[in-house]
Amino acid sequence: MQQTRANSTEITMPQFAESVVSATIGKWLKQPGDHVEEYEALCEVITDKVTAELPSTAAGIMLELLAAEGATVDVGTVICLIQESDGEGQAEAIAIADTGDQNSPETKNEVTLSGDQSMRNRYSPAVRTLAEDHDLNLSLIAGSGLGGRITRKDVWDYIESGGSKQKQAQPANVPSPMMRPPASAISNEIPMNAPKVPVRSTGLHLSDNKVGPRVEVEQKQSTDSRGEYYIDITPIRNTIASRMRQSVTEIPHAWTMIEVDVTNLVTLRNKMKDEFKRKEGVNLTYLAFLMKSVVNAIKDYPIMNSVWGVDNIIVKRDINISLAVGTEDSVMTPVIRQADQKNIPGLAREIEQLANKTRSGKLTPADMQGGTFTINNTGSFGSILSYPIINYPQAAILTFESIVKKPVVINDMIAVRSMANLCLSLDHRILDGVICGRFLQRVKENLESFTADTNLY
């Protein structure tokens, strides 16, 4: 990843995994003129499997960025230059990095737009938040980023120059660049001062955390004064779109569902969850029980753990479960390897670890490789019925829906039971209704076999 040229250090695009030949620069975390410590993150790099931070292999001053944000770069290509911190060389690097800076003290309060301004009205979430916190009008700030884009450094320079103390006048009838999209444009956005309204739900494991995608919005005016909002397609979203299109195009999907009585499982979890948390340090979720039930069923029906090989069907011996984890702006599928060799506490630990790594952006390409069957906990947000798209090239995907209390007829008597739906999408080239029906029945039997006296270990 590191080479030396003249008095500077070249940082090249590394090979994150054997199958990765290129990667996309998602966002530069350092700009020309910034001081860089060794191993400090330089940028976010996006591959077709994961987003990762690229650490610096040298300490010094960021001299030049050779790859723009959004650019796809081949492995081994130089992406930036770092000037090592050695007095004269450092001063020279800072002087070079500052060349053409539009935010000098003499010009900070007077914006001169020149050159490419195609990204002028596109603001990152960090820039928008910073401007809102200091009540700034972004139209008064010069952008030094690609295409005239305003960076956090531009905003901080403006604030330090006293810009935040000046009156932010807003022309009449002209929407502010900081105007946030209306609720009709982004439905999950809730006004900060909106009254809290109780939500009635029968779901037993709904999350109260309401999150939405971190999007970058560009506002354009139209003649009807309502405007339009454009959301950038990120490299990760583009990869997801390609994979989903490939899945539904190449795989003939079929779908089936079964209802499971998890009353005893709910009792067991409620009995054990506090002690389990104290002993293991992680949450005891329903997903761990489901995963154990699924891997045991796959042992009985190994054809579920296969892929289509054109002239043959490849049955995988290792049961590696891909776990669908939703973040604010994407869905990732990290893998729990050899899940059939782990007990429920072991599965619970891995589930929490992978979920935390996914949501904190710490997944590595190795975490995403080798999955043979996918499980998705759609019930965590209240879904009771869903039709999942298969995680290509696997043969099936199973969703665990919300646990809901229902009246159920047992021995000609009505009882209130905790019920949940299991929804299975299957590759009809490999699997048929009979085998999938038996597989789901086995998962159902495994889930319903848990009782209040079940030993988790």
C-alpha cells in the first residue's frame, strides 16, 4: 500500500480480498494540508462486499489527493501523496496544499464561484448538521471540495473567521439551501418538537429506535414551487441494486410460509435473558434460537445448503449462515461460519458482534464471504409477512417475522398464544415445494421444542 517517490510517500489502493480487483473512494477523511498520523484513517473505501477505512502507513502532511470521491480505482493505483513531517518539507507541503484555497481570511465572507460548481448544492450530513448547529447559510460559504462542494473544513474555517456571529439574511421567497426535505419526500423524518404519540403494537420485539438513511440531498426548484429532491446513489446502494437485479433475473423465485407457536420459547427467553446478560455480556435474542433451529434442520435437509452450478448442484458441507443486518442506509450480510458447531450462547455472541461491527462500519471483506444460507429478522421492525429476495447465489433465504399474541384453537378450545410466521424464498431450479415444506416443518418442530426447562448449554 506504500511506495516512496521524491520526498513524499505514495499511498496505493490495497487488495482487500483475493477476489477484489478494484474499490471505490467513498469519502476522504483527510484533505490536503491536514496532519496525518500513522495508522490514522485516510478515507472510506467501498468494495462490492464491504465499506472499510483505509489507514495511513506514514505520518506527515496530506499533500495531494489523486483520486476523487466516487472514483473506482484499481488495486495498486496511487490514490494520494503524504509529505513526511520533517520541518522544511512539512512547510512546503502545507504551502502546496493551501494553493488556491478560497477560504483565506480576505475572502471568507465573499464567495466567488469559479470553475466546476456541479456539486455546489450537495451537502454531506456532517456539513448540514454543523451548519444547522451554528445557524449558518451555506450559500455564503465557499466550497473547496470536488465540484465546488463544501467540506466540514470549509464550514469550520468560516466559523473561526467570525461568520457564525454575522446576521444570516435570507432573501424573501427563496428556499434556504439548508431546507430539509418535507415529510412527503423522506417519510421517516420526524420534527424535533413533534409531540410523542403512543404507538400501539402487538409485536414483542420491536425497536424504539427510528432510523433513516444518511442521504445527501440536492434541492432543485421547479415551476410549481414544490421542488424536487435528488438522493445520490452511493457505491454500496449501486452494488445492492446490481445484486438484487441479478438475483431476481437469474433465480426463479418461489415462496412459502409457515406459522409457528413460540409461546414456550418466549417463556424460556424471558426466564433466562437477565441471567444470560450478566453471565455472557450479550443479549439473548430470539434470533439465536431461530438460527440453532435452522442449522439443525439443514443437517436433516442438506440440499437447502446449496448453489446452482449450471450442470450440477453444489451442496456445501459447511453451514455458514449469512445474517442480514440493516444499517441506516444499506443491508449487509455478514457470515457466521460453521454455525452448526455452535450452541445458542455461541450464536448469540456472534450475532451481537457481527451486528455491532456492521452498524459501526467495521466489517471486513472476510466477514462477508462464504455464506451458504441467509436468515433475516424482519420481525424486529414489526413485519408479520414478507417475501425476501434470495442472497445470490444461495438457494434460499428465511425471514423470522414479528411475534404476535393471537387466539388459537387447541383441542377445540381457544387459547392466547405467541405466534410467528417463517417465510422462505427458494430457488426453484434447486428446490421444490415438498422439500421446502418438510424443511420448514422441521424448523417449526425445533422452535416449538424449546421449553422453560431447556438447557442453553
